[in-house]
Amino acid sequence: MEVIRELANWFYLVGAILFILTLRGLSGPKTAIMGNRYGMIAMVIAVLTTFFVAQNPVVWMIVVAMAAGAVVGISRARAVPMTQMPETVALMHSLVGLAAVLIAVAAVLHNNHLVALTLQNATALQQAGVEFHPMTKVHQFELFVGCFVGAITFTASVFAYGKLAAKKWAKTLKGGWVKPVQATLFAAMLVCGGIYFTSGNMTMFWAMTGLALAFGWMWIAPVGGGDMPVVVSLLNSFSGWAAAGIGFTLENNMLIVAGSLVGSSGAILSYIMCKAMNRSIINVLFGGIATADSGSAAEGESKPKNYRSGSPDDAGFLMSNASSVIIVPGYGMAQGRAQNAVKELYNTLKAEGVNIRFAIHPVAGRMPGHMNVLLAEADVPYEDILEMDEINSDFAGTDVVLIIGANDVVNPAAKDDKSSPIYGMPILEAYKAQTVMVIKRSMSAGYAGLDNDLFYMDKTMMVFGDAKKVVEDMTKAINGTGH
């Protein structure tokens, strides 16, 4: 058995290296496919190695579970469109959290069962020379952390899924009572966990688990849709730490390494995205964006602003006569499932000799890399998809900027209005272009609840309607115009 375990550790080492190569591959669009393959190979190695190392496994049960998971995973992967990827990712995070909870519960119940058997048969075991060592404090602490992190991840991810999928039951909670309830749940959870850790009281263990489940729900419920990219990234991190906790419980080195990689990378990504929003992670999860004071809002409402609107034909004419165009996609493109229509517009302008590129803000959409995923699905060339830092200096020399359903990430108030809640947030400097066109359903404010001065500039033309339909009409207009 020792030989098998030593051999397994070597396989786990290979798997860990492949997981590291997976993260490296997924860091760039050109190497993403290879990175995904590395991850698949690493997972196969991890599963098969664990299967052979397991002591007295119930083979049929493991095979049935793996087959069921494979069927569900393959069918889901084939059926889910790219526009539903954010909620799918959130749902997968919830399953990792649930697995952590179930394994922690099973480990605790198993230990209690062994303790009971030992007490009942103490004499016989002593005569047979069999020793039983109950769960150590270190092991108890591992279960405590793994269980409450997993429970929080589970319910928080389920709520995130509901919010991203626009489910009626996943409504944003607002009110002064929310934060006190969050604090109470969190404190009670820690107290119950501490009592379980010191005394082994099972009632406290169940109470801690229940409170963690409730806290996970209440934690994400007040977070607005605009902050979902950070939430999804953070839940990704939590699912990784939950997996690492499972690894400690099961004494599985591969799970510890893989979970730590996912946990740390998710945490780093969350930090980067918060930095791109000029906000702290605490503010995103517990503070939200403060809205403008009621007096200012009332003043703004009493003085309606003028804006210029146009038709898709007008927009098509302007773009067909431009030498350079930058498209800024936002959540409106995802909501309208307009990525393929945008690709057709891209192809049309490219054929006309227009220098056309895409500008991506780090927190555009509802998950990390949301816009990149949609554009990749539409086969937009990677070299024409640029991040904010790469393209911001080019806006001033651009003829036309087309904004599709983006709002706060192009709001000039972040640059010049010190009283604005988003002041200091890095934005795409679309306002510097010669002409700006904005596709929106209405003049409603973005997630931050702020008006956008860009929409009222003389250089800006609003084009109202469904993103997909408007872009398709623009393409038709260009094809009928030409240079």
C-alpha cells in the first residue's frame, strides 16, 4: 500500500504541474485551448489516481456517480449558449461548495460513529490490540473551515446564479436592516464554530453549518448586478479554498494544490477587478455604490438635458465614412445576444478598409472576461480585441466610437467630477473621440444610478433599440452606402 501511495504522489505532482500550465495557458486567448487541454489531462490523472489509492472503494457507486456527472456535464456544455456562461460558472461554483459541506459532514459523522463503536467494544478492541485515535483538533479545525467556507460558497453561488439568470426569487435586498443581519449571522456562525472546535458539540456543528448557509445567501443578496464580475471571481476563489479544505480532510495532496491554485488566482483576479473599479473588495461586497444625494438628484430631474438621437441608418453612414472605429461592448451586447451581429458589422467595416477594433473594460459584463468570451464565440480576431490600458490613448485620434450597452465604464464623471461616487474609477476614454454613438434601450441610468454626461455631448448620437436589431440595421445601411 505504501508503494501505491508513493506512486500516487508522483502522479499528483504531474497533475499539479499540468494545472499550473493550465492557468498559464488560460492567461491568453491564443493559448487558452491548450491550457484547457492541460486541465482536462490533469483532472483525468487526479481522478484515476484517487480511484486506485482509495481503500476498499465501493466501485459501482463511484462509477455511477462519475457517469452521471459526465452525462450532465457534457449535455450542459453542449446546450449552454455563451450568453449564459456567467450563470453556468456560478452554478458550478455552488457544486464545489456543496461537495465541501457534504464531505465535512460525512467526516464528522464517520468519526462520531467510530468513537461510539470504540466505547461499546473497548474491552474487545483492547484485547485484540486495536487502537483508535479520535479526530485531532487540527482535523476539527480543517472541517470547521472547510464546512463554513463551502456552505457560504454554495448558497452565495446559487443566489449569484439566480441573479445572473434573472430569476424572480433572486431579487436584490435593500434596506438598513441588511448589514446588521449579515453581521449577526457571521458572528453567530463563528461562535458556534468555536464552540464545536473546543467541545466537539454536534449541535453547534449543525448550527454553524446552517448559519453559514444563511450568511452566504444574505451576503450576496444586496450586491447589484453591476458588481457580479467581482462576485463571480471571488466565488471562484472561495470554491478553490473549499476544495483545498476538502483536500486536507481527505489527505489528498492533489486537491490541496489544485484548490490553492484556484483560490489564489481567483483572489488575485478579484483584486485586479476591484482596482479597475477604484473600490475595495469590502465596498463591493458590503457597501455597494453610493448614489448621489437626493438634493442633487432632484435638481437633475428638474433640469432635463437635451440629447441627440439618430437612426441605425445615420449611424451606418457615419461609420462607413470613418477611417477608424472603436467598438465598446457592454452588458447590453450580452443581454441582446448581439455578438454575431457585431462580428458582421466588424467584417463589413473591415472590408471597407476601416481600422476597427474593440475596447474592453475589466469589469464590463457580468463575469470576468465576459466580453472577451462573447467576441471569441463570434470569431472576432484576438489582435483586434484590446484591453483598456492598451487602447485608451487611441480614442483621441479615433473618428467614431460605437458603445453597445455600456454606461458607467465610459462615464466622464469618473475623471472630472470629484463629487461623483465613481470618481477615480478608470474608464474607457470614449469621450475623447470625434464622434460617439451609443446603442441603448432608453436613457435610464447604469448600475451606479448615475446619469452619464457623455450621452448629452454635442459629439454623441443616441441610437435606441435592441442591440442586435440596431447593429444588423447599421450593417445593412453600410452595405447600401459604401465608401
